Amino acid sequence: MTSQVAMQTSGRAWLVGDNIPSDQMVKSHRVFLPMEEIVRHVLEDAHPGFAAGVAPGDVLIAGRHFGQSSGRAIATKAIKATRVGCVVAEYFARTFYRNAFEIGLPILEIPDIRRHVSDGDPVSVDVAAGTLRNERTGETVNGRPTDPFLIEMLRGGGLIPIAARLAGESA
Amino acid sequence: MKMVEKILARASGRAEVAPGEIVVADVDGLVMHDLSAYLTSKVYEERVGLPVRYPERVTLVFDHTFSPATEETADVLVHDRAWARRHGINLYDCGSGNIHHVVAHGGHARPGSVIVGSDSHTPVYGALGAFATGIGNDSHAGMVLPYGKAWFRVPETVHVMITGTLQPGTTTRDVALWLVGQIGEGGAVYKALQFEGEFVESLSFWDRWLLPLITIDLGAKCGLIEPDEVTERFVATLPARPGHEPLRGDPGDVSERWTYDVSALRPQVACPPTVGNVKAVEDAGGREINWAELGGHGGGRIEDLRLAADVLRRLPKHPDVRFNIVPSSRQVFAQALEEGLVAELHSGGATFFPPSTGSNQAVNMGAMSAGEAMISTHARNFPGRNGSSQAEMYLASALTVAASATQGRITDPREVIPDLTELAGVTAGAER
């Protein structure tokens, strides 16, 4: 069941704003639909072109408190299902932050990131190193270090593959 | 050590823990509602498939749906019921009330315990002196259900000191909304907020409830109130269940303290598009409203129903406002019946709905058309949560909601009710 999670990615930057709630990533009336259907509407209000235009490895870039409101992991799973390589935000709501590592969605916090990247810029991100490089400007920006425990969880494909060991159970 | 550190240390079998450390702790309670249980059960059965180790610690409340309006919703409930029965999980079916009120009344969350849930308002059990926080489906499925454990990063504690006495017309709900405006959405990211001070101590249990409720919107991990005699008296009314010794922080162990004085506070309203867009009601422009509702995580308490009855006794409901009353639990509905509030509010033109989470996300009720507006005691106001993304949700106290229902516009209760000091529970601490 362990999925491969790439710690590095390169692609187009998709910029969205501050305080985007998880229930605007996936609206409540869609949470029970198949993921193929959900993923077509991800972030439809925040960035109407995102769901249709996103390519594998692209980087979603958000402002402050990304993923606030409901803590259900369907929002992180839907963003992972778009096959973005990484989500970078100034900072995340804590439930989104936790869920992202648990489901194996690479994320990184970089203060003031939107001053360094414009929508459509080609960017490369190294999650373990905590850096983003804007290939258009040539600038490299450093993010907040991620706890090694969370990096290990990400490398392992999320929480479920490591849960038994973490709980001290033999599995 | 601080209170949250002591709870996490005990739960993880350590002598001490420090902020920033990752611990694996025993979980005393997992709470889920109809939507989150469905998603969790799918992950659990597909990817884990083990027996639930402590089913008595898991509680499922159907609160978004009180009566399925579609076949698809009925299917979800049938699935959830079968899953709960198969694993022996506590189940509160349709009509039981709002998830957190039901769990609290049922005694499933207790002082000193570790409580988790997918619902982001799970930190509300901090009002009991528990460590409670929202975690995701994969945490439930991967660790809580099979092993009774979860991982946590020990949060830094900020002491939120609240002092002063409220003016008539202003309630604890106004204090909570105002704090969201003061601290700001994301103003306390990953922190534990410990509410304290003479104001907090003066509050009844169900008024204390309103403070940890807002911590998620500040970005915080949890909110806590040290257990005292008010907590003990509330716990004494609950069904007996296994619990822990209450824990309090070491006196004087304070790293950061923010202080707020509520003495001059006016009634507050959170305007769209976010919970942090808080204004004094009298500065909010008096927008026309089509709906008023007492219900949700932050309302539908007996205190709210008493206040609404007091208001409708003085002023008639505005003919163009639909005034929904959603008791937060069967206990509250029973109490309201006993006090005559149901008959009184019904005659006053309000409409009772079954105990549930009411119009929260318009799953079973509360969708609005473009241009409509609702004022309520709910916890969220993001556009699109209640029908049209061009509809507006305003969040306020039960008193402001009821006053607005009589005027057909967002109304400062002090404008229209001359004898505010005569209202039930309008002064902080009056209902201890």
C-alpha cells in the first residue's frame, strides 16, 4: 500500500489567496462523490482554472492559513489527486498541515512566498531541503524547516504504513 | 509543566514533555458525525481492516442529518449504522442533537482526558479541562481505531487572560467572537490557548463552552480551561464513565500571556466572508435578514432558548423572518418543554427543528438563495456553506439573533430592548 512520494518536484506555480477553507477545496455536497468527480471541482472558487489546467508535478502556492475550517482529510486527498507535486503556503491551518503528511501530500511553509512567485512561473521545490527555486527569476527561497518526524512520514507514504510501528505494535 | 503538557505526558506514559516534542498518546475518546464517520470507515475498512480495540471510546453522532432528504444520504446513514454496530461503537442516531453537545451530555469527554475527532470544533471539550483537538481520517483509521492511540506535537501554551464584567446586552458569545477579531484568524497557529481570569471563572459551564469553540478559527491546536468547582458540578450531572484525575498547570508556569478586558465590549457580529471579520453590531450596517437561527456548535443551548423566549415576550417576530430553533440535544429540548419555552417560542412564530446541528453546511436544512441572509449562532460563515455563494451568513449571540428576528435586520439588542438586565442569563455568571 506504500505509495512513492517524491520529495522534489518541478512545474507551473498556481497562486491562490489567504484563509482558503477546506470546505471550499471540496464542497460538502461533493464529499461522497467518487474522487474522479471531486477532483474536477477542486478550488473552483479560489482558482477557477486550476482543476482543468493543473499538470502532474505543478506547485500550488497559497497565502496565510491555507486549509482552515473543517479538518476532514478529503480536502488534502482531493488536492493530492490533482497530482500537484507540492503545496507551498505562508502557513497552513494545523488540521490541513497534519492531514497532508498523513496522506502523503508534500507541503512546505515559506513566509511571504507570494512576493517571490507569480501565477504561472516555473518553479522547483525540494521539500526535505525546504527550498523553492523560481526558474523564471533564478531566485531560491528558504522555507520553515519541517520536523524530521513528518519528513519520515512523508517518505513512508503517509501515516497508515507506519502506524503500527508508531503505536508500538508489531506489524 | 503546563496543563496541556501534563495531560499529554500522562497519556503518553512520560514523566514530562516539552513543546515541540512528538508524543504518541492514549486516546480516551474519538467523536465523529455522520459525514466524518462515513469517510473514516471507508479508509479503515479499505486500508486497515483490524478490530476496533476500544469501541466504548468511540462515539458516532448523526447530527448533520436528522432525517435523510435523499436516497444517497439514507445510504450513508445505513452504511454508518452497520459499521458502528459491527464494531460496537456508541451510536447516537438522527434527532440526538449537535455532535459536541451530545458527547458532552453523554459524559464521553471528561476532565484530563485526550479527545479527538475530525470535526474541527473538537477542541470545545477543553471547556471540561480535556486536551481535545481535530485530527484527520487517516489518524483515526491508522492509529485511533486499531490501537487507541494518536501522535501529537506538544503545543506551546498561550494563557488568554480575560478580565472585567460584561455590560447588559453583551454575552459570552460576543466575547468569543470579539476574540477571533482581536487575535485574528491564524493568530495562534499550532498553539494551546488556555482561557483564564476572573471573567472565565465567573462563567457557567455552558458559557465556558463558547471559548474553546473558537480556537480552531484562530489556527490553534486546542483551547483549555482549568477544571474547578464549576466543572466538577457539571461532571457530577453526567452518566458515570471511566475518567482521569483532573489536571491543572503548575501555578506561575506561564510563557506567554495575552490579556483582554471585556468591560466596555459591545454586542459583536462576524460578517461574511470569514469568522474573523468581526464588527460591533451597531457598526455592521443593519443588513436585512431573511433567516435567524439558534443552533449549531455555538447555540441551541437552554440558555439561548430562554433568551429568545424573553425577547419574543417583549417584541413580535418580524413577519419576513423565518426564525429556526434547533435544540442542541434531546436534554435541552426536554428542558425547554418543561420550562414552557417550546410553547412560548412556537406561539411567538419561531419554528422548532429536531435536535441536530441545524443549518450547518445546509446538509439537511438551511440552504439560501442568492441575496438571502441569515443571522445565527453557528460557528462558520464562509460563502457557499449554506446554498448560494451569494447568500450571506452572519454569526452573533443568541440575544442578537433573537433581537434581529424581531426587526428583520441585524440589530443591536440594546437598541430595542429597554430592560436588558431583566433577561435570563444576560449577565455573565447569572446561570451558575
